[in-house]
Amino acid sequence: MTYCESAPIAKTLPAPTAYLCGLTWDGSMLWHSDQDAGTIFAIDPSDGTVTRSWRCARVRADLAYDGTRLVQVGGRPKRLLLIDPKTGKSEGEKAVLPASGRLTGIEFGPEGLWMCLRGPTVVQLRNYATMEIEREYPVGGESPSGLTYVDGVVLHGDFGDSMVRALDAQTGAEVGSFRVPGHPTGMTWDGRHLWYCDFPARALRAVELDSVLVNRG
């Protein structure tokens, strides 16, 4: 894989509100969370239509989907809030220890739950059942934001540098990076596009990953 100066955008959708946090994919819909609105939205990826929304007053960062429930980074200190996507009802929460505000990005891969944390910037793999740390890799950038997983590669946003950085899930080695328009927060993969929240533009943007990470896989 290689470094690419700037990623071409394949699609842009308007965000429903203004403080863009989390983004995930459930197999058919995008889910997006907004901190100021205190809301999680289901969004049709074809045209950006909001198909349902649930109140979640404790939204603070990224969002994931565990195959059954939405998993929202929220609360103070940050923890994982488990939410039924069909009803919006809480199904409990999981502590992220040691308790702090460091957690900024989450996504599931076949190995478990991947996270990015700041101060210092690291990517962790945790056992979802026990929340124990199984791997930890130091990574670049001072302002990690959203994170996602694509075919053995963990990608995380760098808000301040307007970049996405990619690392090998097995070794932690950096395998590529590329710039994106705006400043990324939440991030996800729909099987074709890498989607990210462009915070200042109040938009959800899709990148053709093969155009920026050459020889992926």
C-alpha cells in the first residue's frame, strides 16, 4: 500500500445535524450519531434520507454495530452504550478500563473490538466479552478520531491532519495513509466504500478505498 496525497470522493450526503460523531454500517443502512443533538440516526446511503432516529443524550464519539446492537461511545468517563436499533432502548453498557475520555473510535473485526485512543495515540484490540486488551499498537497523529476495519487492515481518522491512517491488524505496521477533504470523525466500511463524517462540512463522504490504498489485500 502507498501514501496518497488526497482521496477522491465518490459520494457526499448531507448530515442531518451539526456535531458529527459516530458512523457505522449494519449491512443495509448507515447509522450516524450527533453529540449536540443527542441523537442516533439511521440513514439511507443512496440519498441520505433519515429513516429513523433515536434519542441518546450521552453520545460522545464513534459508533459501531455488533451484529445485534448499536454500540455508542458515550458518557463521562467514556464507556460503550448498547442500544437496540429497532427500538432505541438501552440494553446496558460496558466499561472501558482504565476509565477515561481517551476513546475516540471503535469498530468490530473478526478478531474482536478495535479501538483508537488519544493521549498517547494507540490502536487497541479488545475482547468484546471481557473488554480486556489483547493487542495495542502505537500509531501516528495527535488527534485520532473514528476507526474502521477492512480486510485485515485497521483504518483510523486523524482529525487535525485531515488524514486516514492504515495499519496491519496482525502486526501493527503502518501500511498506508491518505488525506481527505475536511476533518474526519466517525468512520465505517460498507463493503465497497470507506465512509467518514466530515465535521466542518456537516457531510458524510464516501471514498473508493482501492484508489488510495494501492494493492490492498
